[in-house]
Amino acid sequence: MEKSPKNNEQADTQTLDETVFEKKYNVLLHNDDYTTMDFVIDVIQRVFHKPADIAENLTMKIHFEGSAVCGAYCYEIAETKVNLVHSLAAKQNFPLKASMEPI
């Protein structure tokens, strides 16, 4: 009977370790020839909660370097942000692409 509490304690520790050390993913936006810079700035502010000056800097990096990391999140949140970017872009008929990569 004494093994049960120990097993529960091990299960709690394993769950805590998995939560604390959950893998993170960078979310990137990619340059294209059609999406306006104003729209990209707006998306970065709305989806990634960046202030205007940071959003403008990231947009310029996307423009000149081809892509930029806009944030790092757990898998589910990164996936949601990628889908939100695609949804917002589609509503405006822009081909803005977002992707995620493990850190």
C-alpha cells in the first residue's frame, strides 16, 4: 500500500517536468511580393502583441531578409498563431505565409 503514494508522486513529477520543459516553437512570417507592409505591421501588432516600433522593425527584416521570428510559443499556441495569420491574410486576399519551427 505504501507504493501507491510514491507512484502518484512520480506521476506528478513527470507531468510537472513535461509542462516545465515543453518544447518551444518559433513563429515566422515570410516575405512575398503582394502583401502590403502596412498589413504585415498590423498582423504583427494584433497577433503577436508587439508595439508599433517593433512591428515596423520586424516587417523591414521580413522584407529585406525574407523572414523573421515574431515570437516563440508552445506547440499549440504557435499553431494557433500561424492559423490566425493565414486566416487574416486570406480575408484580405493576401498570400502572407507564417510557419513554425522547433527551437
